[in-house]
Amino acid sequence: MPTFVTLVTRGADTLGAGAALYALTITTIALAAVAAPNAQRRHDARTVLKILMRRTDRNP
């Protein structure tokens, strides 16, 4: 049975991998928004980027 420290470490590793994947996704979409070959694709990439980067105010 894994110890508490092992479980915390695995959880931190998983969260770190998820954060890295999210950052890679944001970077890829940002590059697409800048370098897309036509205006419609650039607009679509910017729209997706806005959706992914949207923040909600949790403390009104």
C-alpha cells in the first residue's frame, strides 16, 4: 500500500504534467492565431484562445 508521501508526489506529478500539457496547448493555439494562412483560421484560433484563457471571477 502506497504511503501518503508517495500519493502526494504522484498527485503533484500528475498535476504538473496536466499544467505542462495545458501550456503547450495554449502556446500552439497562440502560434496558430498569429501564423495561420488565412483570416478565417486566425480568427478561429483567436476565438479558441479566448475561450481557453477566460477567467471567472470567483470572489464577487
